[in-house]
Amino acid sequence: MFLKLFSLSLIIGFGFLGSALNFEIPTNSELFLMEQAEERVTKKPFGLYVSPSDSPVSPERFSGYHTGVDFEVFEDERDVEISIHAICEGKVRFVDWVSGYGGVLIQDCIFDGLPVTVLYGHLQPSSIPYKIDELLQKNQMIGVLGEGFTRETDGERKHLHLAIHRGEQLEFKGYTFSESGLESWLDPLFLF
Ligand SMILES: [Zn+2]
């Protein structure tokens, strides 16, 4: 079994050697979502309840429990390109413009042996070079943040909404009406 796998990997390895040389993607390396990721979670952590009358963000047009984590940009980054990188290895499931987010990429991943979908929201649509079924490596760049208060972010401030939904089904909800609805999601900060 081991020998079979070994020779198979050799064949695959040689077959893809040419193209593999063009990409320098470290595997098994520390997670790199974006520069200073942890310092950016300052407004909307996972599970926070918001409404138009009570939110750390103003104006707020959503209500419910936050299904993801928001990573903010710093004051001097309004006009700076902020690159976003995949948090795991897995195929692209969805790329398009979505109401409430602007540019969105959703990726299939496996955590602890269980399938999840990972949603990256408020990306600049034209910066995402991938199509459905393309395999992304962990830490591979997937695009840059969309410009705030434009169609790229569907009118939201410049930031990343990162959400991990349990199972293989695509789910776009940024908020759930009930707190128990959060059980279908994971707090992405467990990765950091
Ligand atoms: Zn969010």
C-alpha cells in the first residue's frame, strides 16, 4: 500500500513538476489569512447580536447573530490593497457577487475530518482569478478586499467577513435570527 502510494505520488509529482514550480505555496506552514489578522477583530466577533439600533458599526442594516468574524482595515489602509489568503486546502465552490457582501468566494474544506464551507466576503470581484472546482492551497492568495461603500462590498465598509459553515451545503447568511442557528457555524478564530 505504502509503495503504491509512493509511486503514485512520484508520477503525480513529475507530471505537475513544471507547473508546480511556478507557485511557491508553503504547505504545513502557519496560517496566513492576511497581515496582522488577529489585531483586526475589533468590531464584530463570531456570535455577536446586532440590530440597526445596536451595533458597533454605523449605519447598520442587518439584524441577528453574526455567523462569521469581521477583520477590519486600519485607518491608513483605506486606499491600500489588502490581500486575503485561503485558510485551508480545498476546492472553490462558488465565486460571484452576492447581495450584502459584494464579491464572495466560498471554498470546500475539511476540519477535524468534517466537511465545511468557508465564505470570504467583501472581496473585490475582479481580483479573484479562480473558477469553481479549482483547488486552493492553504495560504494561497484568493483576492483583495473590495473598496468600502461601493458595489465591491455592496455598500459596506472595507473589511473581511470570514465564516465557516458546517457541512457541504452552501450557506450565505451573515446573520441568524436565533442564537441556536449559530450551531451550524464555527468561530473561525479557533484557527488562530
Ligand atoms: Zn461580518
